Amino acid sequence: MAVFAWRRVLGRARAVLRSALITFVVVTLTLWLMPGVASADIVDTLSLVVLVAVTGAVLRPLLLLGVTALGGWGAMLFGVVAQVAVMVVALDLDPANRISGLPTLVIAAILAVIFAALLDWMVDAGSDDMFVREARRLMRGVRRRAARRAGGPLFTTRRPRPGTEPGLLVVQLDGVAEPVLRWAVRAGNLPVLGQWLRSGSHTVRRWHTGLPSTTPASQAGILHGASRQIPAFRWFEKDSGKVLVANRPRDAAVIERRLSDGRGLLRDGGVSIGNAFGGDAATNLLTVSHAALPGRSARGWAAFMASPYGFTRALVLGVAEVFTELHQARLQRRRNLLPRVSRSGAYLALRPAAMLLRDVNVSLVAEQMARGVPVIYCDLVDYDEVAHHAGPARPESMRQLESLDRMLGVLERLSPEAARRYHLVVLSDHGQSQGATFRQRHGETLDEVVQRLTAETAAAPREPAEEQGKREPDPVPEAAPLLVLSSGNLSLIYLTRCPHRVLRAEIEKTYPRLIAGLAAHPGIGLVVVGDDQGPIAFGPGGSHRLRDGEVSGQDPLLPYGRQARADLLRHQEAAHVGDLVVISSVDPETAEVAAFEELVGSHGGLGGWQTDAMLVHPAAWTVTVDLDGPDAVHRQLVEWLVMLGLRDEVRPGVTAGDAIHAADLDRNSSPRLSPTREG
């Protein structure tokens, strides 16, 4: 039988030996550190190693059942308790009776779990081998249970065969600009993506995000084809008097109801993992708009929490990530590296949280691949979180990008265990632009500038948009006639006392210095305001009428590229856009922008790399859509779904053929797109 193949026997023997050696070192170190523990010979320690193995073999399946039954937050808590419980029981049953008393046993068990996580990571040389083994075990278990439900044998030692039906896996690398990706590949820092591109299995192309260049707007377009419903990361709705922040679950649920028409990218059985919106998916896991942790049905969540190579390992390494962040921030200060912002406070928790979320997401993706769902869309946020505070091309940001490349390698290694033959598409939702902040450059915030020009109170949140969404909303101050809401180097200014969109004539009558004063400010490149003859963009030396392209004086759009006019026109059509739209100046030499938030790497507006997103897809797949804006990316992905036979709403698709993998190339037999496009 296949289970007795010599390679598998050798592999299992190696795994058992490795586990025994690590447990021996962990137990020895733990006993040595515990005060008052009598020394014992090596035989006693070896017997304890065996006891730990037996205890784990007996208890872990039972504990996994408990974790699965709890789901959600209970699974997270119980997952850590499970690892400690195994060690507590093993130490309590130690024949040498070296540790006694429950408090001492718990402390020793916690130390042992921490040492095991660190030692496993060092033995793997920082690789993901053990994570892959656990994910494979999870996937085989999911497929065997599915086979039993379908009438298969109750017990079998045969591994499930790889699936043959096509599937689509879309992985979003949040915030990765196309120029950054190309540079990292050329530098040899992304071996997985680099191998795909160099081998010819995949190709990379740039797509233009337009305005606003934010995750919510891009995902509204990519997943629902409705990006114009979102004018920024946060905005004010005059009809309800509320500020909506797109990563606040309650607000995201309201927004998704507006976006959804039942025809999203993930309809017909798709799965959304870690996204802002669901894309009409049948299953939503860690999706912001659904505001719930995976429940009891998500075995990937439970398996990750219960595994010693899952949540506990990520938690221990996450603490190490905090110390790494403190060291990197100190280096920036000592070297006086500019631009830079504070990297303390809540951000210290973001790095380990992003790393934990990445591993959880990959575990959830593995489970869904084993279930054979037709299309999966997953967002990995590691790079974006770090690049905001460190800078998009700084070493610590590139380190996060390298870890995401490893995750793509993990998914490729897991593909033979999947119930479908998945095609892999990698894309980003936007890029990031670097620069010293508006306040750092000019000694005042944008709301302070507005307040100075109007002699009125201008309210503005003090934290970046992505952090504001993690707490309850603030009421709009009744005493504040002006509200300034910024997303990167884009800001929307609302005259809150007017229930309608206020045009230029009324603004100049109420605040005669506001438009001209903002346009003349050295930190501001564009001020866009509605007018009877269409929106006008004002800059420091001239204006540009967006509807007919008439320019007076120096064209303020020139520093923002040839697509700026179309971007601004589309943005003016967005729901709940500000009475004034302000975009910071961009340096023509360095392409640096000045974020209105305290972020050294920013996105949301125009200028620099923030609108230069990337799309990596199988090289033989034809791109028939002009990739201008996230709605266009949605149409292209739908065409590919039709081609693969996973969607039938357009015209009959071409036979998909075999999936394209980096290690299994045959460009002549690769699927081609139908020349038709979605209407």
C-alpha cells in the first residue's frame, strides 16, 4: 500500500526523530530554568520526552474537537490552553516527580511551549516546512471526510488524488505597487514570484487604480464592480449626518448592502477570506463587512488554533516581531533616516497581528482548496501595514513582501492536495507613495489650515483612517461647520451645515478665502470644486476645467500624470464626495507626496506609485480589458471565470484545459481567453 512506500516511511521517521530531539531540548531547558527542580539523569528526561509524545497523541485530538466546537474567540483562547494543557499533564505524570504544584506546572508548561515554538522556527531556518505539513494534514482530513459523506470507505490509508476540475485562487498582496514588485523580483528577493515570471508560466502587468487609491474602493470594484460608491477610506454622509469608515465592521456592512447586486465576483459558491467586502460569496471568513470570526464549520480555523505550529507559534513569534520593530524604529532614529513617523503605540501590535492574520488566512485558504470551492479571494495585509510606518521600499517593508512571497510558495506546495486544480492570480489593490507628512513639512495640519482661512471651527479625526475604523465612531461636532476627512494625501472637506453638495459660488460667498488659500498653499497641489459648468481643479498657478479640458494659466494636473483628469472626473461622480477635494502636492523629482495623515507611506489620492497596482496572471491568459480602474479588473476576472467554466452568465466559455503552475509548464496547452467580454 502507498502508506508503506519507503519515502513516506523515511519521512515519518525523520519527523518523529526531529520532534523527539526538539522535545528533549525543550524539556531539558525548561527543567534547568525552573528553580528548585532536582536534577535527573538522561534516562528520566528521555522518559519524559516519551510521556509528552504519548500525552499529545491522546489529548490533542480531543482538544481539537473542543476547539472546533467552540469556534471564534473561544477557539483562539482554547488553542493556546490546549498546548499548555498537554505539557501540564505530561509534567504532572513525570515518574521522577520533578515539578509539583499546579502554579509551577503551568509556568513550566508555558516556558516549554515558548521554547518549542522558537526552537521549531530555528530548526526550520525560518522556513514554513512544518506549517506546510500541518496544512497538508488538514487538507487530507477535509477531503477524506468529504469522501466518506459521498459514500466512500469509512477508513482508508490512501491519499486523496489531486483534483482535476479547474478553480481560481486570487491572492491580494495589499499595497504592493507594480514598480516595487518588479524591483524586488529583479533583486532576487522574491524567489517564488521570480521563478514564475522567469519561467514564463506567469506575467506581470500594471493596472491603474484611479481615485481613490484605497483598499475599500479597489475591493468594491474588484469584487462588486461598483467602486464609485466609495469616495475615500472615510467620508461624511450629509443625509444621515454620519462619518463612515470603510474598515469599521458596522459601516462596512452598510456599504456592502449598497454594493451588492447578487452578481459579485465570488457568487456561485466562492469564498472571501480577509477582505473588506464579500463579493457575494457563499462563505465569508474574516471579512470585515460580516464582522465575525470563523465559526465551528471552519475547520481550518480550529486546526490552526489547536496546532503547536499554528496560533501558539504565531503568538510567540509575534512577540519577537515587536522587539524587531522596536529595534528597526531605533535604527531609523539613530541614523536620522527621513522621512519617518512614530512607530510606537498601537502600531506595535499591528505587526504581530498582521503576521498572525497572514498565517490564519493561508490555513483557511488551504481548507477551502481541500473543499474544492470554485473561486477564492484572499487579502494579505502584512506589507501594507509596515510600509505605512516604515516606507514602501524600506528594508523592513521588503522583508514583509518576502514573507508574502513565501506564502505564495506555500500555496503552490499545497496545490496537489486540493480538490481542484487551482489557477493562481496575484494582484494588489493599490500601491504606496512615500514622503514627509503635511504636518512635518508645514508645521500645521490641513484642518488647521482650513480653520485659519475660514475663521471657523474645522473638525478632523486625529488618527489615520485605517486606525479610526477599529473603534466606535465619534459624533460629528455640531459646533463644527467644516469637517476634514483625510485618506493618505487625499482629503474631503464638507460644509456640514449645508444638506446638499455645495458648489464653488456658494463656497466663495460663505468663505471667500478658502478655495484660493488652499490652492496657493505650498503643500497642496489640487483643489477640486463643483461648478455650474462642471468641476474645476485649482492649483498654485492655474486651473483646469475637467469637463472640457480648458486650462487657465499653469495646468495643475501635469504633476499627476496623463490619467489625472479622467481620475478626477470619475471621482466627482462618486457618492458622498466632499464639497472640496484636496490632494497634496507631489515632488516632480522624487514623486514624493505629503500625506495629510501621519504616515510616511500613504495612498488614497494621486501622485507617486499609489495608483500603480500590479496583476500577476498565467502568461497564456489573454487580457482583453483596458485595466483602468478596479471595475475593469472585475470585468477581466469575470472573463477568466467564464473561460474556466466557473461562470456562465456571458457566452459559452472556452474549455479551460490544465491549470498553469510554475513547475508544470506547457504554454501550448494552456487555456486561452474567449475574445468576447462581459457586457
